[in-house]
Amino acid sequence: MSNTVITGIKDVAGKVFGGYAELLRIPHTARYSIGGVVACMPFPMIGMTITISVQHYYGNYSLAGMLTALQAIALAVATPLLGKLTDKFGQRQVSIPTIIVWIVAAIALTTSITNRAPEWVLYCLTPFLAAIPPWGAMSRARWTRLLKGDRERTDRALSLCGVLDECMWVVGNPLASTLAVISGLLAFSFTGVCVIVGALMFLTELTTEPPSQSDLARAEGISRKEYRAREAAKAEALRAETAAEEMRRRLRREGVTDETVVSRETLRAIEEAKQGRKASIWGPGLIAVCVTWFGLGAFQSAAGISIIAFATESDMKQYTGFVFACFSISSLCGALVYGAKNWTIPLWKRFYFCLAVVNLGIGSFMFAKHLWVIMIIYLLIGVCQAPTWINGNQLMLHLVPPSRLTEGMAWMGAMNSIGSSAGSAIAGQFIDRMGSHGGFMVVTALAIGSLAIALVGLKQIKTSTEQPTLTEVSV
């Protein structure tokens, strides 16, 4: 019996982890994947470190919320720009100077907070903490190039990225709360070491780095502008060809055999495909996803600062990181299972289901009477957190060409950061006036509003998933 149980466990583990292990056995992939996660430590740690440190030294949640919001806004501005520059000039060329700026800014801000510098100094220094290379987007761009043409493994690789991201949050949240309570300097120092170590692992791996637009154009002997125009034309031709083939198949299923009708409907499908996509990456589908990510960032950041306030009121501030880690652990489990399965349910249905679970679950925090109740809710709904992001990443494959994938994903992250800034700023004001309950009222309102906004974009997101992915074009 015991051998049967062990064999069953091995079979289940093989089905869940086998696909991920296969991906990481590809030469060099483990190095840049793990390096990118380690270098991303500022994401889970900086916001919480600023909030706890500023509240400790200045006793002001409004200031903490405003600084977190300012950093998020700066991140929203910088991330798409850095993503665009990365696609144009290369990952190493953009990342190295960006890292130097971040390290200098972190040292200056830490010194200012611990010495209780005037508030205007903090406002001036905080935006420079947005100088973070888009590690996640760059890692996903490497996977997309490496697995080009293999849709199943590409989807699994994006799921693996979600799993590794959640590992970062699982470690980062409790570390941030623990180290920040001890010393803000200690928390920032640990983050800086992670950035340097992770960057060395990621950027020194050259064999998997996708060529920049400048490299590709130089190899063709043309300018970057001419190259982008040529590849945009290729992508448009591919969409037209796919639309024509889809129309022919649909007419065959409907039993239409008249060649005149087939020709007319095929030409109409081609014209509609051309009109539906311009050279710009912006279209209704991308706009719908970005607006949805804005709302997601708003209520989740408001929930974060409200939980810290609730824990402080309950004299349990040291446990806040562990509460957030529970969310990340649950999300990690969800990512592992979600990425291991080849789904037949349409992408847009999976996207909206996971989004609704997360929104409604976090919106219920207002009714929690104890910090551990929030932890339990986080454990229950966290299984849908990473799949929501994975679905968003997969939507990007339908919305932008691969030469601009880093830029497209950076815009998605930027809108999430803008939403985070709004959520933190609003929640901070309500907390100072009404306590943590006021913050949770903001969370509930933002969560319900975010879901309503996402449903408005249902048609655009559903339509985008019915379009072919754009990874077939080498741009």
C-alpha cells in the first residue's frame, strides 16, 4: 500500500512539476530565470519598507501612503520607457545604468528617513527608486524567443515566470516587515545586495538574450525605423492571411460552396483584419487589459497599507509580512497547478473567473475582525492571484508583436503601478482619519469598482483572445 501511495505521489509530482523541470533543464534558462527573480526583490520589499519606516520615524500614514504612491507613479512612468529602450538597444545596455541610479537613490532615501529629513527631501528622492529594469518582462521575452513556435511550452514558461514571481513575494514580504521593523537601513541594504547578485546572474547570461531592434536592423543593413516598418507590414500580412483562412474554414463548416460568396467574404475578412490593427501596439484589447490592471493595483495596494494599519492597531505589526506571505504561498500553489494543465476553457473565461475571485475576496476584508481572518481569506483566494497575472501575460501574446513584447508587458505593469499609487494615497488619507476600517472601506469600493471596469472591457478582451498570437513573426 505504501509503495502504491509513493508511486501515486511521484506520478502527481511528475505531472505538476515535470513540465517546469523540462523547461529549466534547457541550457542557461535556470540562471536567467532565478537571477531575474532575485533582482526583483525591490518590488515586494520597497513599498512595505517605506510604509513601516516612515510610520516609525514620522508617525504619519498619509506621508507613507503618498511616498508609496509617488514611487508607484514614477515606476509607472519609467517602466514602459525602460521596456521600450530595452527592445530598442538591448537588455544589458539599459539595465546597468538603471541599477546604478537605483542603488544611489536607495542609499540617499534610507539616510534621509533615519535622520528624519524634511518631508520635501523624501518626495525628491523617492521617484528615483523607480529605476528598476523590467526584469520580469525581459525574462518573458527570453522565454518567448527561445520557445518560438511552441505554444504549449510558451504558455507553461509564462506560468513558470508566475511561479518564480510568487516565490519572490513569499520571501520578500515577511523579510520586508521583519527587517524594516528592526531597521530601514537593514531592509534597504538586503534589497540592494539582491539587486546586484540577481543582475549579475541575469545580465551575464548572453546566449539567451534576444537581439534588440538595433541589432536586427544592423544585421539587415537598414535603419531601426525601416526595420520596424517592415516587420509591422509582415505582422499585418500574417493577420490578414489568418483572417482569410479562418473565414474559409467557417464558410466550409456552414456549407457555403459558392466561390463568389467565398471570395467576397474572404476579402471582407482581410479588410477587417487590416482595419483592426495599426502599426501602434495600442488597440481596444490592450487598453482594456491596462485599465483592468490599473484597478487591480489600486485595491491591492490599498489593502496592503490598510492591513499594516490594522496590524499596528492590534499590536501585531511584526506579523504583517507573514500575512502577505500567505497570499503569495497560496498564489504560488495556484501558479504551479495552473501552469501544469493544458486548458481547454477559453482564456477570457479563465481570466474573468480568477479576477472575480481575487476582487471579491479582498473586498471582504472590511468585515474581518482579526488579522488571522484576513490571513485565511488570503490563503483561500490567493490560488487565483498568479493565474490572473499569467492570463494577462498570455493576453499580451495576442495583442503585441514580439519585438515590442517587453514594452507591452511594461505598460501592463505601469498601469498596475499607477493604480497602486492611487490606492495607497487614498487609503492613507482615510486611515489617518478613520483608522484601518476607513482603509478597508476604500479597499471594498475599489475592488468592486475594478471588477465593474473589467467587465466593461469584456468584449474587447474576448475578441483579442480569438485573434492569432503574433509570435510567428520574427521582429
